[in-house]
Amino acid sequence: MENIRLNVALLRKKVPNLTSAAKSVGLRPATVSNLSTGKIPVGRAEVRTIVALAELAGCSLDELILRGESVEMIETGIKTLDLFAPISKGGTVGLVARPGMGQLVVLAEMLYRMKREGYVTILIKPSGNHPELEDVLEDVDYVTNNIEETFKIMLREGIEKDYAFTVDRSYVISGEMFTLQETFDDKGVSSVTTFLIDLKGETVDEDLPYGPLDTLWQFDADLAARHKYPAVNPIYSTSSILEGSYLDPVHHSIQQRAQKLLRRYRELRSIVNVHGIGRLPASESQIYQQGEKLEAYLTQPFFVAEAFTGKKGEFVKLQDTLNDVKKILDNPSSIASADTLNFIGNLK
């Protein structure tokens, strides 16, 4: 299958306020968001939708649709992210969460890991007092106050370096993020992996909160309430890497099977919570227990949380994650109980 995907960077540059623009031409922002992240493959989109997006961006279809380009995945070592919503190097990741769901812990862990892989980490501090950011700053090389200061640092460090860049949604709304990305393009800064956060928690109520994204991490209130961290929803989180044939076929197959199981498990949970597992038929009870094991396996101890949890942080290679998830899918009875899988690394 040919690799085809939307040119998310071009859309972001040409149509800063894509939500309003999409609505003005009769497009649903949710559809645009799903096309950008690959949840809806470009090949399955309606022609009129793609044409409308090209017209909004003032570009040709050939410019809007990227063909045959390779995408480099950043292996984070975080099981649920690498399996369900991987990051593309140089892409933009949007974190969608209300306060208290653990988005800043996941961000801090990402910065910790990327810094140790040689990335220069930068955070533009949003206006106002945000004490919740203190725990994130430990693994940030530079904290800046504005776009101009940020770019001066990048010029001093060198435009050829790999950057991990964090910015609050307020800079997206103001248009300053758009200005910075234009500057990146003009000056030839190519390897900037961007994390967009929303400290106010307003993004959960919007279809296209940050504009086009390469990767979307949707945090889940139920997982957070049950202390299943990282509380990233495996059903609604997604990535453009999943589109077309960018993803290894084995990875794609396991990811699809795991999502199907977890989707059914979540449906059964609502029954079990009210009536107990005894109300489920034997076949459904097996699916429930299997889903419970997979959900538990996807929890993981973080390096940045070692002082609070008393558990050593774990980096799990993608291949190990795939092997372990396949084992849970194919032979769940080989694992005694879900309790043995909470906050481990890989299966031993």
C-alpha cells in the first residue's frame, strides 16, 4: 500500500484557525482532526473533504497529500504510547486532559527520556502562576518567556540539533506558535518535536483544540480514577504513523487486536460494575478477564515518579511490548491474574 497522509505541517501553517475555517465550508472539525492523526486514513476520506481542505490551505492536492515519505518513529519505551499512539520525529503531539489526569507526569517522563537521547528540551512558560509546572522543569534545558527568546537559544544551540519543545495552548490561540513554526521553516530548523499542553483543561470539550496534530494523546478520567497510569486512553489516542503502511504490519495487527479487546472490555466493565462478573456468560467473562490483564500490563512505573511510587522506572522496548501484548492476546491463561501485571516493565 502506498504511504499517503495529510501534510499536517502545511495545514498548520496555512490555516492557523482550522476549527472555524473547517466549519465555514461545512467540514466537521472532528473529521479534520481524525484525518490529521490518521484515525481516518486519507484513502478512505471523501474527495470533497480533501478538496475543501486544499482550498482552505490555498494549495494543490499534491502539496496537501504526502506520498511515499518515510516517517521516523521515536521509541519512547512507554508501552501504551508506542503501541497505540506513537510519536513521529519532528511531529506535533497534543495532550488532551483535564487537570489531575496525569498529563504533566507523562510530559515530564517524555522530557526525561528524550533529554537522555540527546534532545535539547525547551519550554515556553505560559503567563501567570503555574506551580504545577515545577515538576516538569527538572528535565527542561531552557525555560523561556517568549517566542523571540526561544529562537535565540535555538540559534545558539544549533539548528541541526534535535529539539523537544513544549508550549501551552495559550500560545496556539494567540497565534504565536504559528509565528514560531514559520520561523523554523524559514531558518531551516527541521527536527523539532513539539508537545502541546492545556493547563486549563479546556481541550477535552473541543474537536480540534490545537489545530492539526500528528499524534493525539487523549487522557482518560476512568483510568486516572483507578490509578491506572499512564492514564492515556488506548481507544481514542492515535497517530498519523498508524495510517497507510508506515507501521510495521505485525505492530499494526497487534495494535488493532488489542484495541478491539479493550473496547469490548470497557463495555463489559459497565455491566460488571453494576451486576458483578457473575452476570456475564462464560465466554464474555473470559474476554473481561483478558482485557483486565491487558489494561494492567499497560500501566508502567516512570523514572520521574520513583521518589513517590518507590518503584524503579522502566523502559520497555517496542518489540518486547509487542511480544508481551501478543502473549496476552493469544494465551491469557498463562498469566495468573491481572494483579501481577500492575506497574511492571515487560513480562518476565
